[in-house]
Amino acid sequence: MEQRIGSSSQPLEGAGFDPAFIPGLTSPASARTEEDGPEKEPEVAEEAEEAEEAAPEAEEKDTASSPEPEEDAAVDGPVFEASDRRARIVADHIGVRLCLDDQECEFRWDEIGAVETETARFGKRYTVTVHTPDRRWYPIEIEAPARSRFAEWDEQLDAVLDAYFDENAE
């Protein structure tokens, strides 16, 4: 008589245990790891070498034709920029860009429903909130070197909004 030690149930596979599992489209993760044996590794190494060889050629092409600086030079309008050690906001002719640590988001002017500013009653925090038409908002707080910068930043941001933001675009 044979007796098995341990559970007689099979391990569960599926979306509950593997977020990449889609029934009918992909095989379970455990089956994929068995298939991805040593045969797959040389292909990956060859692809990496090809990518490294193509990278210098792409860099040469990028440096030869760079239309973005020409666009920036051609547009002569107001620009708002404020930053501290962690956060940064830039508003110009393209739109509004928010950066916090290593996270960035960019909004074109047609994607923006409203831009709101707020200052802290105490302290030196200046908050800019970008509202989108689908009722989402994206706030960013910037620590000012002095409270006197709040009025200057408000004037600069108002100038940019007056120049580029059109509330009646919809």
C-alpha cells in the first residue's frame, strides 16, 4: 500500500495567484518557467547585443535632427517654473508638467479643465492642482524659499494661463 506524504490537492493556478494569467491567451506561470529553460537565454543575449549595436546609431540620428529646441526657440511666450528639492512644475506653451521625485505627468492644454493654486496659512507650501474634465485632479506641493515668492509665482502662472489656457475650447 502506497501512502503519499503531504497534500493531495494540486497547486492552484490562475488570476488569483498570477496577475498575468489570462485564460485562453497565456499559459500559467509555472508552465512558462519550465518552458523558458536555458534555450531561451542565448536568444535574449543576442537581442541585447543587437540593441547595443543599434543604440549608438540611434543616438547619432537624434543629435543630427532635433526639432524640439527649434520649437522652443520659435515660441516666445510666458513660462512658469517652480521647484524645490522634491517637486517641480513647469507650465509653458506645451502644457503643464508635474514632477515629484521620479514620477512625472504631463498635461496638454486641451486635457486641462482648470488649474488651481493654494497657499498654506502657515508655512511655505505652495500647492498647484491640475483638474481634468473627467473629474480627476493632480495636486503638487512646492516648498517656497520664502512666503514672498507666492505672489510672484501667482503672477507668473496667471500670465501663462492667460496666454495658453482657453476655457471655451470645448
